[in-house]
Amino acid sequence: MSTIRVVDVERSPIRVMMQAEAVPDRTLACFPVAFRNDASPYSGQKDFSKEVRAACRDIHRLPRLAKVVFIGDCGVGKTCLINRFCKRIFDCNYKMTIGVDFEVERFDIIGVPFSLQMWDTAGQERFRSIATSYYRGANALVLVFDMTDLETLKNSRQWMNEAMAANWHGPKPLVFLVGTKKDLLLKTEPSIKLVEAKAAQMSRELGAELWLLSSCTGDNVLDFFFRLAALNFDRSISRELEMITARETKFGFDLVSPKRLEKPKPTTSRSSNNCC
């Protein structure tokens, strides 16, 4: 007997990407800050670059997309995190991800449409060979660990190595180290400080930006995804500008200028050439 998957039309990726505009709480005009400046390789960037802001005033409003891959051990909360942001729900009944799944969320950043394509990969060993094929072409990696289980933090190094091996030929992805289930440690403040210290050290070793959050309460979830979107957007537009500059330098601006594409106007000669 075949199983029919019911598709949520309102949440279909194409429908989300092609919305006329993003919902109000997905609009960004300011650059979000890092969770901890001392645990982020991107903390030096305080705003969208001047070149990006200038380009966004005249840039073509075609939708742009960044591929983000969520990886980590089984049960650390990858699916719950994505669902909390995209669908605004939290389901405490754990359902194992089989293979891969994905969601798309649309933003308007400095007036330009931008979407995050979020790939939710399975953490179980038997699905790893399937999931790794989706690592290629990632613009960002989100290494997810369970704050109540430090073994999952330790395993983040292996997950990152596998994902980086699949992206060796392209630009290095942005990397985030995200600890979930923060709400379970709220009653024991020393435990939070211990886990945060160990996670901060791991983030520095991996060259990743640290975030600690709770999908259950929503603590830091919005801030994390806004930061994720803003950094990807700034890098995406910057690379577009670099490619345009490289083409103009290689071929010369006049060669691609509309004026050079115009047909030359016919000229009239003062003297007529009559054939015999």
C-alpha cells in the first residue's frame, strides 16, 4: 500500500520564495549582532558592507538564495529548530528524519528578496551516505549539538570535517555551532556556564560562530536565523559585485556597454561612386 505525503501548499518552497514580499518579522534593515563576539570569526563585521548597501539601492530585485545545511548527531534538535523558526511550532514528540528534508524561508534584506534553503539531514549512521551527498554547494553549515549531552558537542568536529570535505572545491561555507535545549539547563546556572565555556572553546577551534538557544521556548531562535540570513546575504551580494568587477576588468566595460551593442549609423559619402 503506497503512502501519500500531504504537501502544505502554504509552505511549499516555490510559493515561499515567490511571495510578493516577506512577512513583517522577516524584514531586515539592520545587521544582527553575534551571540558572543569572542566566539565568532565574523564578529568584526558590524554592518552590511558599504558596497553592498550601495548596490542594493539599484540592484535587480530577483530572488536570491543561500543553501544552509544542518548537521549533527541524531536527536540533537535539528528538525525542531527549523520548525520553530519556519512554522512557529514546537513538537516535543521526536520524529526521526529519514534521509533529508528541507524548508525555505523568505526574507527582505535592505529591500532585496533573499531566501534561506535549509537542508535538515539525518543524524543516524545508516542515513549518512545519503545525507553527505547534499553537503555539496553549501553556503553555510550549522553544526547542531545537544547542550545536555557534551558528547554531541565533541562529535561536531567530525560532522564539520565531513561537510568541508564535500565543499573543498568551492568557497568555504560560513560555519555556525548551535547548542539546543538550553531550557533544560536553566535551573542549574553552573551547568550553563560550563557548557557555554566548552562550546565557546570548540567554536574557536572549528572557526565557527557560537549560538546557544532553545527551540522549546524560542530563546535566541529568531536572533540566530536573522544573523544567519544577514551574513549569507552580505557574502552573496559581495560575490556578485566581485564577479561583475572581474568581468569588466577582463573584457572592458565598453565591450558590454549597451552603447557598444547599438548598430552603427550609416554614413553618407560626399562624392558618389558611379560604376561604368
